[in-house]
Amino acid sequence: MLEISGLTWAVTIGLIVVLLAVDLVLAAWRPHRIGFREASLWSVFYILVAVGFGVWFAMAHGGEFGAEYFAGYIVEKSLSVDNLFVFVIIMTTFLVPEEHQHKVLTFGIVLALIMRAIFIAVGATLLSLFSFMFLLFGLLLIYTAVQLFRHRDEDPDVENNVVVKTARKLLPVTDDYVGGKIFTRVDGRRMATPLFVVLVAIGGVDLLFALDSIPAVFGVTEEPYIVFTANAFALLGLRALFFLVKGLLDRLVYLSTALAIILAFIGVKLILHWGHVDISASIPEVPTPLSLGVIIAILVVVTVASLVKTRNDPSAKAHPGSLRGHQEPRETD
């Protein structure tokens, strides 16, 4: 078992809060269009911070736990790229001005961290109390993988999302962004701006991704500290990564297929672990180094295949995938 002191937890959370505060301050202090060079520098910085933490962690607690951290980080980083797809769709659907996009992204990252921290605490408690939760988590990931693969060439229907539609019904919404405000007054009447609806949509997306990503990373490690840090460091660089790769996302045509395979693989790994613990020790488990190798191999193959596909067929366009198909409107007589 991994033993993490209260001081280590405090320092880790403090580091993450400081990095998050830097993002928040930059987003609020100087709204501007993020260029390629700036996005590249920040992306490299966050990756180096995550890798540096992993190296320290492996040296302090052993190579096996270090491998679990890096496997978890890669899984969460892969899922966060798919998260970026949906962020791009939301920004495009609601015509968010570029100077306000980083504010929306920072809000999305903060909300995602809060939601995932809650899910990590709940998930860790359930797994420690009920070993059959490994079976349930595994089945959930396999179901998610099947649904994602079935609808891998679709985009989420943001406008018809039940949360977004409810927000529009309950609150009057202005036509423009009113300088990036969330609420404003028009003729003495308090109204929400489209930015509020965007934040609601981002929050709904964060909830769905938390429901998938937490079981996925628990399939790599059972240690809450590793689950939390892998999620946190994967999410912290999301804002810079958005501006860096949003022009390249359309080329990753097989990413949703890769994520479906990875989720199914981790789901099977969780079920095998449950069988090993609750049924028979003769049921094999998937070791962490093998998991790490499989995940990296899938991502490398898919990235190369996607780039080859888009080079040969420039009209090919990537989609983040959807967990449910779009319902066609019924024809009425």
C-alpha cells in the first residue's frame, strides 16, 4: 500500500492550487487571443511539471507506483483531448469570442477538478468497502466503450442537451456576450448572457467525463493519491493545449476509436482484477507495465493512422464521438 503523509497531500494540493491560480489570474487579468507560441510554451511547461512530478514520485515511492502514475496520466491526458473536441464544438456552437474562450476553459478546468475530486473520494471509498465495485466499474467502462465506438463518427448535440435547454427556459438570455459578463441588467431586468449558457454546457460535459475518467484511472491504480494527481496534472495543461491543438483536432480521425479500445481494455482489466480477488487467484491480472505499453501503443498507432488518413483524404474530419445517437426529428402530417 502507498503511504502518503498529510504534509505530502498538503504540498501537492498547494502546488496544484498555485498552478490553477496562475491560470485564473492570467485569464482574468489580460484577456487576449492565445497565439501558437504562447500555447506551445505553456503546454511544454505543464507537461514538464507533470513529468517532473512523476520522476520525483517514482524515486520517492518506487518504480511500480511511478509506472501507475504515468499510466494514469496518459489515460487522463488522452481523455482530456477528447474533452477538448467537445469544448471546441461548444465554443463554435455558441460563437464564443476568442478573447473569452480562455475564461470558459479555465472555468471548465476548475469545475472538472472539483467534480473529479468528489468522484475520486466516493470511488475510493466504494472500492475499499465493496470489491464488487471493480466489476461494476469494469462493466460501465465496457458499456461506454461500446457506445462510443457505435457513435464514433458523431458529435455531441450541445444545443439539445437537457441541461442547456433547461437553463434557457428558466433564465432570460441576452443576444450578445456583453463584454464577457455572466449576468447583466437590461432595462432593469436581470438577464444571463450566452456565456452563462456556455458555462452550463461545459459543466455538463465535465460531469460526463468525470463519470468515465475516474473508473478508467482506477483501472490503472487503486491509490487515491495517484488517481488525484494523474487527473490534476492532465487537466492543468488543458487550457494551453486547447489553443495549441484546436487546429489539429480535426486530423485525429481515429481518436474516438482509440479511446473506445482503451476504455474497453481497462474495463476488462478491472473485471479480471475483481475475478482474481473475489473468485480465484488463478484468474490472471494485467500488470501495470503491460497496461502502460498497450495504451501508448494504441495512441501511437492511432495518431500515425489518423495523420496518414487525412493526408490521403483531406476531406476526412475527426469527431469526438457520442455516447448516444442523435434522434432524428419525426415527420408530422
